[in-house]
Amino acid sequence: MKNLFLLVFLIITSCNNVVDIPQNEENSVELTYEEFLSIANESHRELTEKEVIDIVENFMKSSGELKSRTALNPNMRVEKKSYVEYSKNKKLQLPLYNIVVNSANFQDIAIVSGDSRIPFILAYYSVDKKKSDIDQPDYDMMLNISKEMLLNELNSIVGICDSLCDKTKLKISRKLNIEKNKIRLADISSRILIKDTMNTRANMIIDSSTIPGTVIGRFGPWCEVKWDVGMPYNRTMPQECPNNWLWDNRYAISSVVVAVAQAMAYFQPNMSVYNENIDWSYLKENEEIHEDSDYFGQYVQDPIRRRNMVANLMKYIGEQCGVIYNCNGASVNFSNVINFLKNYGISIDGKQNFDVAKMTQYIENLNPIIMYGQTSTNGGHWWLIDGMIAVMSDNQVINKYVHANMGMGKSYTGFYYVSSGMTFDASFAHFTKNICMYPNIRR
């Protein structure tokens, strides 16, 4: 196989509901985006084979690299239909279609969601019978992540419908003087205003469901962990910093080490640290690893083996990359990081100036990025860009949001609006200058 496009992509077809801007706001109703979702997805069905094939055809026509293939009039057929269960709710199942796209010159495969609420393409790839330049385990892993991510999206939609649909209908009924049981979205779409909940562009958006607009493209996030610089990740670092009580008086892990560790957790190379094999599945059981149990019961202490394994991993990466620590921070020559990753079959490009067009292109090509930036007072930090969402706004403008894992736990992992002058305000610090990128992480 080659030319792999592994993504979750929504094609705008007849399955979508388009909301016009009302001409008379007095005769309209204002809904939040979640309220609108609750009624837009109240009824659902499985797509027909023709509808699924139409999605693939539209996708090919909209893709620059695939558009030329449509001129060859390829034959499209459903090879297989299957169902995948949501790991957190076995009652929730997603129909998947495998579509074969054939012509005399090529053969492609598209994997498409057959649920009308999320008519996405999960994967599109070309088959080369003579050679294989895609590592199959990596492909399967990425596809499984996409499936679970899509099921998360579907589960979120179901939750929104269950909690808001009746309330939203009651709100519409009172505002527009329509009987609740006679409300039909198609009849009132021109009278709906979507409340503007756009976040400040420089700020991080933790919950992607709050991004206003219709999702038309989703890449990643590929990193499943949200690790940190403190305990337990630094529990095997030297205890030489009496003022670092928050980190058990130890050196805090360098942010470049956290970024590298999380990138490696995605690729899962065979790795031995201090005579112990790294068990990636064990480390990734949960997105965070905890030194102690939460007083309010939100999380529990992880086993000592897991805490020590991740701490030794962090310490080892720092040593091998030549990270120089002190009690106030750390420094590194990034060429050491490039060479270290190469030892494990992982490649990354050298330093590039920050370019938002290139950044989004790397993510669309399924290659994460390690970023660096400084605050106005010259405080430096490293983080990981590992995904992106594209949404269609109400005025038919496509907005993109990249996913940043700042290496400070899940509270500081989220999405940033992409603009030419974008900065990264992670709330613990605002990175505004000397932003650069080390892109194209791949194996």
C-alpha cells in the first residue's frame, strides 16, 4: 500500500443540515451550537451504499492529489460492511463500509462511516500489489485510533441529544409558537441563529465540541497520553532542589523530554531502559499517570511499577539527548534529539521557521511536529502538535484548529485557532516569540 490518507473527514453532502441566517431576528430563535446539534441529530439512520459511494466520490473530487483520478471514471463498489463497537459502551455501534475504487491504472480503498450523524471517511489509501512502503502495524494502529476517536464523537453526539433535545424543542416551541411535537428542523432552519461562542483566538480550547461550526476534517490527535514535568514523571531525578517542593525537591523534567517521550509513545518503538523493556501499552492505560490518589476521587494512585517505568523513561531520554538540568530549567542541543530518535527508527526534520501553512500541511500529511517558543520574558518551552480540526463556520468560511499537547498534563492540552499571527497561550504561559518547529515526525 502507498499514499495513505488516514483521517476522519466529513464531506458536505445531502446528509448535512444547512442553517441560513434569518433575515428577521425578531422572528427567530437563538441556539447554542450544542442545542442545534441536539435537534439536528435527533433522528438518524444508516446510509445507503449509494450515499456512501457518493461521499467517496466527492472526497476524491475535493482532494488535489486524487482529483485527477476521477477523470479516469473509476468503478466503485462496496467490498464489505462491518460494525465496530465503542469500547466504553458496547451498545453503541458504528457501521463501516469498505469501498473499492478500481480503474485500469490504480486500486484504492476507502473506509467510510455509514452513520448519518457522522458521515466521515476514516481512511483512504492506494494499493500497490508490487511493493508495500507502509508499515502495516503502524497503519492498523492509526486506523484503530481513528475508529475510537469517531466513536467518541458519536458518543458525544448521543449525550448531547439525550440531555438537550427536549429542552431545545421546548425553547423553540415557546419562542416560535410551534407545537413541540410538530417541530421539524427543515421547516425552521431559516429561523435559527447559532449563538457565537468563538473563543479568543490565542487561547487554548480544551473541549473540541465547543468549537463553533460543522466539522469537515479531522486529523488526530494521535498522541494518547498527556504527561507532565512533575511527579511521578520526575520521581527518579536527582533530589537537589530544596525550593522545588512541588516536584518533590527534584529537577522538573525538561519540556523537550516530555515532547519526545509522548511522540515515542505514539510510535511505540522496541526500547529497553536501565535493563527494563518499556511496555507502552502498560504506560498508556490512562492518559495521565498519578503519583497519589485524588482527595475527591477523580483519579487513583498508579502502581509503583508504572510510576517508575515512566520516570525512568523520562530520565533516560534526557541523558541520551544530553539535556543539561538545573533547578530553574534545562537546556538541550536539538541535534542530539534528532540522533536519539533516529536510533529508534523515528525521523524528524531540522529546525524551520514557524509557518502556519506548512504546519497544517504536515498535520494533513499525518506527521506530528515538535514546537518551541518563548514568552515575552524569554522563558522557553517545547510542545507537540499532533492533530487538527477543520470546521465550516456559519458564513461558509473554513477555520482550522491545531491540537497542541503542551506537556503539562491534560489540563493544558487542547486546540488553537490557526491564523497568520497565531501565538500559543497555554494559560500557564503565553508563547509569543521565537516560535519555530521541528516537523515531519515519521517512521
